[in-house]
Amino acid sequence: MNDLLQGIQAEDGAAVAAADVPKAVTAGRLVYADGATQVFAIDGRTSYTERGGDSAGEWYVDDHGRFCSFWPPSYRACYALRWIVEDTRIVGLRFTGLGDGVTFEGRYE
């Protein structure tokens, strides 16, 4: 487990507390089912790599404690974050779009 996640007691499928969102997303590179990867920096920047192409965006926790991202020039979305836990170990995050309900999973590399 990444040092940033030590001390967090999580169950599979449990919501990530707003206070833990920065730790959760910056704990390591996330790998998605399609092979794309994403890195979140503590300063609010994010980089998404898919099929050799990179795109840069921003992430933040909004006033309601929700994880949100912004991809210039105009795409903005917020997600419910849930832990992925296997054998008591946090292995990733499940993102569910608050507007469309689409769910995808990222596993720590």
C-alpha cells in the first residue's frame, strides 16, 4: 500500500471521504481497464495517457466534497469515488459520474 494511504481504513465499495480524496487520487498512477493511465498531482494537475497520446487537465474537490475534473477547453465532470479493496488492501478507485452514472475503475500501478 502506498504511504499516502496508510491509516485509511476502507472497505470495498465504501465512499472515499472528502478529506481523503486528495490522498486517494495522488497515491499513485492509476491504470484503467483499457490500458489508459492517469496521474494526479497534489497541485491539482492531471495527465491522462491513452494509446500514446497525453492530455492535461485539472482536478479539485468542490464545495460539496465531491471529486471533479476539468479538461480544457470546456469539459467539466464530478464523480462519486469509492475504494477498491482486495484482501484488506486498497488497490484502486471506482469513479461514478454524477451526471451520467457511468462507472470506471482505476487500479494503482
